Amino acid sequence: MKRLKKNIFLGLCGGIVAVLGVVRLAFPKVAQPRGEANEPVQEIAKPAQQDIEPAVETLETPIHEELSKLSPNPGERVKWHPVRSVPSYAACFPDVQDVQIVAAKRWGVKPVRNRVEAEHRREQLVYVGANPLYCIDKGMRHSIPYLVPRAANLLSLIGRSYMDSLYIKGVPLHRIIVSSVLRTEEDVARLQRGNGNATTQSCHLFGTTFDVCYNRFSTVSPPGEPERRAVQNDTLKWVLSEVLRDIREQGRCYIKYEVKQGCFHITVK
């Protein structure tokens, strides 16, 4: 009798195990721990370039911290992009004075009389003389490093996009050089005495406009890294032209390719 009960018990256990096995095969998610279902993973979309607004408050970030943001994740394989330049500088950057002055007056400040007055316009202007993403030309004499916040953000965007582009193309990092920023009315008057082509209605008067060199760049040498190979300025200019073309096509600015001045003349939109 005891042996019969034991056989019945074992038979019931075996039947239960068999049923559970069938259920697991039919419904595999039942066997997974709660919260670990094999659901498809949605990728987080990266923000479009035109949605990125670099914060003006981060101007004092050390350059090596900015460079660390360009480094790939450990084990990530970088796909290098080719350097292509643009088909025509004149065609891609045709925005003349008459076009840029309209935007300058719309987004800019009232022209500043002199540099003393500029110091008292801090509520309207942002100091752009210290930024790890670009350099202000040491020889700049006829302007001062101030822009309206809208233009300051644009300049930071160009500087960051340029170094991002250099990195992804495998080109040693350089920073752009800004050769002209805000001009006071006194600056324009002095400039006219030595340059007959200087206009009294300069876009630089409104704090919306800056010039970026295309024939000079600042070498970036992060601490602890070996000496880099030399890079031809043509290569750096080609990459810069690609970056500026893309930002202009996003509707962020007007750009004029200045042949004699060796710069891109840029006004925020």
C-alpha cells in the first residue's frame, strides 16, 4: 500500500514537471525574471546639429576637457570620414554686405561709440575672449571680443563643430582663429583712415558679426601627447569650409568668402 502511494506521488510530480515544461516552451517569457523581458531596445536619437546651443557660461572650460569629449568609447571603432571641401567658395558663401546688414540690425545692439561704453553694455554683450573652442587673434587691433549672446553661441558652435569634424576625419586638431569681432564707432573711424574700403555701416558695429581666418589656425597640443605631424593649411581650410557650409545651410548665419582679407565674414541669423 505504501509503495502504491509512493508511485502515485512520483507520477503526479512527473506530470506537473511535464506540464511546466510545455508551458515554458509555449510561453518563453514566463521563465524570464520580472523586468528583463526580451523587448526590443529603442535607440536614443541624437539631437540634430541645429538644435545644439553651446552654453555661453562654459567659456572657461579647459581645452583638454573639451578634447576628452571627442574621444570614442573604449573599444569603439572610429569610421574616418574623407575631406572633400566645397565645390566653390564664392558660390557656397555669397552673402554680401547688403544681406548681412539686415540681420545685423535685427539681432544686434545699438552701435557702441567707444570701448569705454562697451564695458557698460555687459547686459547686452558677451565676452568671447577666452574659449577652448577657438582663439582670438593676438594681433586684433580694430575690434574687441564682445558679441551678442546669439552670435556668441554661433561662434562656439562653429568652433566645436570644426574640431569634431577634424577628429572624425583623422586630421590633427586645430582651433579656428577669430580675426575681427565687435567694432566701436571709433574703431571704424580709425580703420577708415587706413582702409578706404571700410564702411561706416559695418556689420561689426552691432555685435552680430565676426571674421574667421581660413589661412591661419591654432595648433592644439593636449598635455601628455606626442608631437603631431604637420598639417597643410589647405586641408584645414577645406574642413572649415565644409563645417561652415553645413551651418549656413541650416539657416543659422550668413557667410561671405573674403578673398583679400583671408577670412570668412559671418553674421548670425
